Amino acid sequence: MKPGTATKPGTATKAGTAGRRSVDFGRSSLVLRLGPAVSVRAGVRTAVTSLVLLLAAAGVAVVALGSGEFPATPAEVLQALAGEGSRAVRLVVVEWRLPRVLLALLAGAAMGLSGAIFQALTRNPLGSPDVLGFSTGAYTGVLVCVVFVGRGYPQTATAALIGGIATAALVYVLSLRRGVQGFRLIIVGIAVSALLSSVNQWFIIKVDLQTAVSATIWGKGTLNGLGWPQVTPAAVAIGLLCLAVLALGRKLQMLELGDDAAAAVGVAVERTRLAYLALGVALIAAATAVAGPISFVALAAPQLAHRLARTAGIALAPSAAMGALLLMASDYAAQRVFAPTQLPVGVVTVSLGGLYFVWLLVRQARRRA
């Protein structure tokens, strides 16, 4: 705040940071200023929706941590997370089950955020990374890495990022005709995705049987067999990417208004679009490197969050929270519905995706009626 400026009613400024951080509570919005050039504004309903979704995801996570052949009550799970309780419960909950839960939450949030970015860029509810082919491209990069280099999180994460960025660059170049249009980007992305799916099948046919079976299961999207070695690098990568999205501020909302409107308020349209494109691809690549190319989450999370928050455009925070909830709930269902057999989580998300599309068709039919 500048010297001599009166503080408006309903505004609270946090001391001790030399005026570099403040929180403003207005009638319908909340503003968090992290610095002179970085601020976050969210409507009250948006903030409440995000909080409720996160609490729901945490609730499902607690239930998942206590479910299995060695059951534990929610109270025992919370005690184990706090470092208390019996040694056996801590071993099962913290060492064996917690990494999978954390990765489900992280990957789901990354998918939801990536889907929100691409749906905002294309201004189309079908503009998600799995439809545009970026998830398929990341999977292609991982397959190439597994065949020629070997499997390890640093290698697969790098390969997924390279594959996703290469696919995004190809789709972007093929769509670049008098400016990138959302519908053209989707059509080109679907075509490139179909081509890469054929390439992926060719790789699976050519490799040895053990590698082919492993690649096929992982290609459906699965969190089976993951542990603490994958948690730290995934958390760091996704956390840094989220901070990068936060640093761009509200430019994505301006791009949703159209290129001309965004340029009129001083946004460098193509440069900003490329920045968001790179961040969206990196987010889906980080999630793909962890769990494989899981479908539906990035497609549905932004739309479901948009309907709950009732925002004018696609909201990033609720989309990330909804993605975390969807993947966490889907992974819990994949573990428990056919227990003791565990399904790949991608099988569950695809099934939910079918139900989601049926609901959309019914809703559209009712509107027309």
C-alpha cells in the first residue's frame, strides 16, 4: 500500500513483510498478493469450492489409507500420520500406502490443472491434453525410453516431457494458420493422437513379451507398485509447475476473451499462449511419467469444477482440486471394487468418462427439449 492511502473497509494487510504480501477480503472476492507483480484473485465461491473439494479428496485419502488386507480405522490412520499409534499401523499406512495416495493426489491435480489450461486456451470443453494427443505423445516418449534406455522415474519423466513437448510443437505448427484457433487445434490434435497410438502399438508389438505386458498395463494408467522414490521428484516437479502457472497471473482469463480483447489490454498473445502451452504439456507429462496416460480426468475435472464454482470461465484452483478428488476416488475404486484383484486406475476413469458423456448427452437433449 502506498503511504497516505486509506485502508478500505474489509481489507486486512499482513505485517512483517514490508507490504509485499497482503490479503484483501471484498464482498465477492479474495486477493492474495505475493509480491509487487504477483497476485492471486479468487471469488469467495471459487475459494470455498476449492476448499470443499480438497477436503473431500483428503477424506477419500484417509479411507483409502485404512482399507486393504490390513484394515485401520480413520482414527488409527490419523494417529499413524501424526507419528503415533502402533508400529504395525504406521508401517502399513505411512510406508506402504501413503506414497500411492500422495501420487494420486499430485497426479490428479496436475491433470486437472493441465486440462483447465488447454480448455481455456482452446475455449472448448473438448480441449484436454488426452484429446489433443499430448498424453499420447508423452506415452510415446516413455515407450521409446523403456525400449532403448530403461525404466526409472528420472528417465521416464524426461522422456515423457520430450514426447509431450514434441507432440505439442507438431500440433501447434500444423494448426498455425492465420493464428491458432481452438477448433483447428482440437482436430489436428485428434489426428496426431491417432497416429501416435498406432506408433505406440507398433512399439509394443516389437518389444519382448515381458516389456510388452508391462508397457500395456502401464499404458492404461496405473498407480500400482509406486513408492516413496517417486513421490519427491513428482512433488517437486508438479509444485514448481504450479508456481509457474501462478506467476503468470490472470492472463489465461484474458486469453479466454479472445485474442483481440487480450491484445487490447496489453497481453502478448502468442508468447503468453506458448507459455501456457508449455506449462500444460509439462504438467500432463509429469503426471504421465508417474501413472501413465490416464484418460478422462483432465477432460472432466475443469467442467465439473466450473459447474460447481459457477465461474465465468475455467477456474484453475477448483479444476486442480477436482482432478485430485477424481483420481483419488478412482484409484480407491480400482483397488477395492474387485478386491483382492487391483485394476489399473485408467480402467475406472475410462468407465467414469463414459458415464460422464452419457450425462452430457442427456443434459444437452433436455436443453433442446
